[in-house]
Amino acid sequence: MDLKKYLKEKKDAVDSFFREYFREQRRPAVLQESMLYSLFAGGKRVRPILAMAAYEACGGAAADIVPYASTLELIHTYSLIHDDLPAMDNDDLRRGKPTNHKVYGEAVAILAGDALLTEAFRILSDPSHSNKVKDRDLLKASAEIAAAAGYQGMVAGQVQDILSENAEADAETLQFIHRHKTAALIRASVKAGGILSGSSSEVVGALTSYGENMGHAFQVIDDILDVEGDTEELGKTVGSDEKINKMTYPRLYGLERSRGIAKELVDAAVASLDVFSSGADPLREIARYLLERRN
Amino acid sequence: MDLKKYLKEKKDAVDSFFREYFREQRRPAVLQESMLYSLFAGGKRVRPILAMAAYEACGGAAADIVPYASTLELIHTYSLIHDDLPAMDNDDLRRGKPTNHKVYGEAVAILAGDALLTEAFRILSDPSHSNKVKDRDLLKASAEIAAAAGYQGMVAGQVQDILSENAEADAETLQFIHRHKTAALIRASVKAGGILSGSSSEVVGALTSYGENMGHAFQVIDDILDVEGDTEELGKTVGSDEKINKMTYPRLYGLERSRGIAKELVDAAVASLDVFSSGADPLREIARYLLERRN
């Protein structure tokens, strides 16, 4: 299969949905502008693509769940805006562009994040976005995503990350941070795709295992890239995590062992897909592609 | 009817739900602590009570929707935490207690707000909280609440409020701010109660009209109290809105006319309830009680 083409098609579907959804100019203009600024700041739509690929692995047509899959990007984007705030990581650049609060100020940036998060659940509460998804499955997918994003998921990881700045790195805390801050939403993305398709709990379980390993791999590779990358390619100040003494895999295990861990995780992710036929090839390809990621 | 007793019973039901829902200590402890600090900082649970009273007006038993009604308090509380931030209103006190960020720092306060908002929609996605509510009605109530809280509702009002600081007060902008910042969620609370009961659109429409007028009245009275009250009674720095030149009703119309407007709105709210029998008496009593509010 042509993975590049696959990724582009799916990304385009998400982008089109956002353009359509937010086409009407709402007041106050600066709020919507600020939301769209970050939403179209170069995100690769990884989480929506994973949700759609999982839905396809279960026999569905990705086009039927584009709005629901897109909510994962709304949540991801909100988390980046809030992470970048002066009170948090205090980052000036994100993907090579000034961060939201640098452009719109802190107040609007906080509120734009709040609005993106809220809009995700507004879309997940609207059954009119698809006639293929059952009400109960939509509720279950929404609950899954909310659990992954909330105080037992992503937010817990972010708080722990902040608490751990300048602390001695220990493996258990690092695991907690990654499992919650990054892996939880990646896992929920894949799982939500399965849930929306109405698949059996066995099938959803296999997807969950894939998502779990992928989520973990994702953060390990992020950490590696942060050490290796150069500012131009990565679009953020390289070594910025190092600078404020954040716990990272390379810091704890060194670069080589970190790369080994990433490979093991990706292999485990692919192995979880054994119950699926070629319908899961995109998920398999995405996993392998992840290892070659350079930005 | 004994309104005081009614309000206390309903408030106790909400408080009990929160204690039960958050009884397990989650990591990191400071996040949950910060969420609960603001959740139990003296809120009167007005929005959940309105939702439950609306549900009862439609013939339901309030006990059947306590978790769903409580989500309105989660959202209200998140909005207060974010409003108080240094980047927004920069308030040190809320209901006589130090604001969340004063106690836990800005980063944790922002994330506690995020977590409360997310948890609201997690609960609204979980049909196991009631066997009386249909899946479709739960989705509709959730969508209604999300719309009221998001970039076309509460967040829009907050952004406009910030944009309007130090600007000349004009009536149209003041209306926009209040309609969105406060009235939208009050209206959604009442409406959601009706939706959850599975009532006809006519009945929900009557509740919406009540909620609309109540929401508006609420903010007018808030503004009046802000001018009149003393710090001890109100628990926040009196005149703080005046100080930073926020648009308020008293500033625009004077105190007496503002009080007249509040009375007209409450009368209109009560008139909307003509289609209901005595089941709507709590809604009627709450409206009249609002006018006598002193804190």
C-alpha cells in the first residue's frame, strides 16, 4: 500500500471537516482565529488517522466517522496550547511557528484551548455526524476519549510532568508521565475507532493493545527526536526538555537503548494486530513508519 | 413549599455524588486536591438544582439524574478557576477563600480547570449513571451543554469580556457578554433537565424561555450585588469589576433601573412556566428567590 497517499487522504479529510465546521465567522473573531491558528499550525492529524485506520480495520469506511475522529485533533491541539503557556513549559515556538499565547496573549490562548476541548465533546454528542454509528457506541467512544484526556489520563500526566521538573529522573515516574500524557490519548484514538464500528470486545481489545504500545513508542521517539533533531527540522527549540530537566528516555537510558525500546514497542503493536486481515495494513504501516520518523 | 429545604436536599445530593465520584485518591494527589478544593469552595449548586427542578417539572424524579445535573457544576467551577487566573481577572479571592491558583499555582489551576471540564463530558457520556435516561436524550443534553459552554457560548462571552475591559460600555456588547458568559449555561442547565426527561419540544421550549430569562436575570443581579455588597458578605473584593472597568448593568443603567430590569426578567421567566402544573413550583420559587439574593 501507498502509506504516504493514505496519510494525505486522511489528513485532507480532517482538514476539510475543520474548514467546513468552522467556516462561519463567529464572534469574537479573535477567539475563532486563535483556535484555527493552532488547529492549522502543521499538525499531522496522527490521532484522527489512527482512529480512522482502526475503524477501517474493523470493516468500516473512514469517511463515515471523520467528524468523530477529528475530535482527537481538537483535544490534542488544546493540550499543546495549554502545555506551551508561560505557567507550563513556557515555549515560544511550536512546529516552527510562534505559540498561541505569543500571538494572541495568554488569556485568549487559555480560552481557545478550553473552547477546542469543549467543541470536541460537542461533536462527540451529535449523532447527526454519522448515520453509521449507533448512539450507544458514540457514548462509549466519547467516554473513552474523555477518560483518556482527563484527570486520570492526559491531564494527570501533564501535572506529574510539571511536578517532576528538576527532580531526579526515576523510571517509574517517567512511565507514569508517558502513559498518561501521551499514550492515553493515542490508545483512546485507536480504541475509539474500534468502538465506533460496533466491534466485539475482543477486537477492541486487540486495537487497545496496539494503541497502548503505539502511544508509548510515540513518546519514546519524541524524546529521542528532541535530543537528536535540529531546530529547523523539529520546529521547536531543541533540547528544551533537557534544559528544564524534564525526565526523558534518552536521559534515563541513553540514546541507543531508547531506540531499542521504541523498536520493541512498535513490534509489539504490530503483533497485536494478528487477529486482523489486510484491513489493518494501514495500522501496521503507520507503526513501522513511526520508527523512521525524523520530525 | 419549603424552598430552603428543597435547595438543601438538592445541594446535598450533588455534594454526595461528587464525594462518591472522587472518593478514590488518584495520582498526582495535588491535581485531585486542587479540583476538589474549588468544587467544595462554597458553590450553591444553582445550575444542577435548576436542571433537577426542570426534570421534576417534566414529571421525573431528580434522584435519577444527579450525576448528569452535577456536570453543570463541574463546568461552572472550571470556568471560575480559569476566570480568576492572573492572565484573566487576576482575582485572589473567590467566595472568601484564596482562588485556586493562589493555593496551587497557575499551572495546576489551569489543568484542574481542564480536568473538571473533561470530567463533565465523561459523566455525560456514561449511560450507566441512570436507567431512566435514553441514550439519544443523553447525547442531546450533552450537546446542549457543550454548545452553551464552548466558543459560541460561555467562552465567547469570557473572551468578549476581556476584550471589553477599559472600553466604553455599550449596551449591545454588554448584552452579548452576559448572554454568553452567564446566561448560556444557565439556560442549558434548565433545558438539559427537560431534554433528559424525554419531553416534547414544546415543553423543552418553555423551559428554555425560563432558562434564558433566568440566566439574564442572574447576571444583572450579580452586577448589582458587586456594587452593593460588602467584601465579607460576598466573599470577593467588592467593586473588583468596577475597578478594571468592566461593563456592568449598574455602570450602564444605574442601580435602580438595573433592579427593575432584573424584576422584569424574573417575571418573564415565571410566565414561561404557565404550561406546567405545580410540578414547576420549585422553578417558580427559585426565580423569586433570585430577586432577594444578597450574596
